[in-house]
Amino acid sequence: MRPTFVLGRIAGVRIGVHWSVLLIFAVIALGLAEGRLPEAHPGRAWPVYWAVGLLTAVVFFASLLAHELAHAILARRNGVEVDDIVLWLLGGAARLKAEAPNPAAELRIAGVGPLVSLVLGGLFTLAAWLLDTTSAPGLAVEALAWLAAINILLAVFNIVPAAPLDGGRLLRAFLWWRTGDRLRATAGASAAGRAFGWFLTVVGLFLFVRGDILGGLWLAMIGWFLVAAATAEGQQAQLRAVLAGYGTP
């Protein structure tokens, strides 16, 4: 995924944004400003809901960027060069120029992202609780509670053992450690990714048929992306093995 424009650099890592981010940003802001916020705390003026919704969406993408930055920074500390970070429709991706040198490095690089999201979820939960106990504005508490939930959900989803998710990297690190063969480990993680992707696609189509058009299409799109990405990852690993000498771990 190539960035449409570059925001700059953070910790020496180039940060790019794909135009599709605008779509999911609008969906999040709209869902909060016209849905969750007025339902939870009715009676405010619509500009207030939109201001909180837009600010919450910005903080969410900052959280997503922190997740990817953690991958990038730890990758560099383990001797892996980082091309850039790209935020796009389905989240973000830290694009590495090479693979981890060993299973332990793979484990560290993959695991730090979900850990950061989980920590952020905990911090947002704590902040929401503290504000709630001091009778702070309900909209602020609601926004923090949403950020807490979405970061925890992001952490949980990403540790599913299926490529190209972080959990797929963790699975590959484990299989690589057990077999000593990086190619076999990649094949196993890719197969898990395709299986999980097809599962999400089928569930999404089922929800679509049952009437949940938006939710079903969104889930099916995520599933289809996982299938395509896992397949491409497996093929790239095979190509690298052929070029470098098949069977070289």
C-alpha cells in the first residue's frame, strides 16, 4: 500500500497516509457524532457532538500510529530496516525492508504492537474512570471509554494467530523456533491467515444476507483482504527462498 501523501517523520520513520483513511475517519466521526454520543448523552448542540467525534477520531488514529511505531522502532533495534509506516482504510502497516533475523526478534517485533494497544486501552480506561469520578462532562468520559474499548479490541484482534496480523507473526516465530525452517513457518502462518480470512468473509456475507448490510460488507472486506494478504505473503516467502537458495532458514 503506497502512501498518497507523507506527513513527515517520527523517530526517524517516515509516516505516510493513503487517501482511504479519509473514508474510515469519516465513518468513525459520523458514527460517534450522530450515533453513540447523542444516544448516550442527549440534549447537546450538534456542533459539540461533531467536535468531540472528530477529536476522538484523531486520537484513535494517533493510537493506531503508536501501535505501528512500536513495531518500527523495535524492528530497527533488532537490525531490521524500516521503509515507512502507512495508515490506510483497514488500519496501518509498518513496512519492513527485510525479515527478522531470528524467531526471538520476530516475536519481539510482532508482540510489541498489540502490547502498546493494550496499554493504551488501559490508560484510556483509567482516564475515563477518573473523569467519571470527578463528575467531568459525560461526552469526554464517553469518548475516552470508546477509545479504551477500540484499543483493547485492536489488541485482541491483532493477536489472532493468522497472517498478516501480528498474531500471525507470533505464530510464525513459534513455528520457526520449533522447526528451524522459516519457509515452513511462513507457510503455516499464511495457511492460518487464509482460513481466518475465509471465516470472516463467510460470516460477513451471512450478516449481509440477514440484513446487516454495512457490518456484513465491512467484515467480508476485512476477510477478503486477509485472504489476499496471507496468500501474497506465502508466495513472497517462497520466491525469497528460491532466490536465496531453497531450504535456507
